[in-house]
Amino acid sequence: MNLSEALAWGMTYLKENQIAEPRLETELLLAHSLGIPRTKLLTIEADVPASFQALIARRAKHEPTAYIIGVQPFFGLDFFVDRSVLIPRPETELLVENAITLIRHSSFVIRNLTIADLGTGSGCIAISLAKNLPNINVIGIDSSPEALAIAKKNADHHQVADRCHFLLGNMVEPLKEKIDLVVANPPYIPSAEIKTLQPEVRDWEPVAALDGGIDGLDHIRQIIKAKHPRLIMEFGFGQAEIIRSLAEKTYKKVEIKKDYAGIDRILIAQT
């Protein structure tokens, strides 16, 4: 099977199994099987490894491509991922952008800052902040030892392990020192909605990183109630008004930011 035949076969197979964007998915898996960047697929001639068909078969069962190849891009960096961590999403990049903007345009930028990343998972938020802000230290917290192992691996890979420290625990509970800014992408999907999610999410990603309790707000309430000086947090569709109401009881300045699709997505709160 040459490259053209492999692309045609993979696209057809994935399309028959209701996989979205079959061409992109096929190209990613073919490039991975060849050990080359996807951008070079059209510039080479090569025999297709037997492993390619096995990768396509896995994707046809709705296993996410990020777990198959073990890497997901986020904020211009590549992060190691496996089934112990949530796959980083593009909308979460907005959280990182807002944190960077807040720090760069605030009076407290002149000294070293401590940021806590609650539910750090792969460490994508913590590490992206550390890479872009040389004056900060980040504490990443997660209740999963397996997730923390991935986060530490990513911190080492991106050479920020000296400024990214990881603690095992539930959200704010392990924090004992003064925190200048809390960032969080907590579980916020209502428990009853988990079963309605697309199979790539429902059947493969860690439920603990998705399930926010009956109304999706269990962890969000805990984070807001802890009242750190500044908070930037992602939340789910339709939760903006109740989150604004909760935050206004604790913080003086509360903003809600929309994501790239125009959906309310990010809370920015300051005391």
C-alpha cells in the first residue's frame, strides 16, 4: 500500500465508522506511523507500515487520536497525554491568554508570583504559563497520581520543572502558602449529561475530570468560596449567570469572557 492508497483507505474506513474529519484524522495517524510531521506527507515516497492499519482500527472505535499518538498540541506546545488526563482543548487556551494578560498588565508583575493550577491534569495550563511568564512559579494540583506523573513529564520536557511543582490533592485543599492567582479548568459537566457526550469523551476520557456533580458546579463552588486574590476559571455552557452570582458574593470585580465561538466560557474575578 502506497501513501495515496493508504490515505484513501483510511479516509473511507473512518468515514464508514462516523469519525468526523476523516481526512485530517487519517493524515495524522499516517504521519505518526511513518514518524514524520503531517506537513511532509505529500513530499515523500515511502512504504506504509503495517501499524497504520492498526491505528486506523483504533480510531474507528472512537479512541481519540491524541491518546493513540500520545501527544496533543496546546498553546503552541506539544503535551504528552494518556487516558489518565483530559485532552487539552482549544477553548482552554483562552484561559491561558487571559492569565498572561492579567499578569502582564497588573502592578504585581514586578515580583515573583505564585499561581495555583487546580485540576492540572496534563499540566498544559501550568506549563504554558511558566513558558510565557518567566517571573512566576506554578503549583499544579490534581487528585490523580497518574495525572501528576504526566504533568511532571511535560514540565521536564518543556524545561520548566524548576518553576512547576505538583501536589496530590483535591482542588484547593493542599494549598498552604499565599497564592497570587488561581487558575482552574475544573470538572463542570452535570453528572446526568456524561452519558450524552460523544463517545470519544464519554468512553475514553477520565470521568473524574468531567463530572461536576448534579448541577456541574460542585468544584466551582469550592474554588470560588476559597477566595484567593485573583481567579481565572473555565466553565460550561449555560453556567455563566449562576457563576457570576456566586463570584459576586466573594469578589469585588467579576468579568465573564466569551470563547472563540461566542459562548460565555471564562470567569475572571479579583478581590
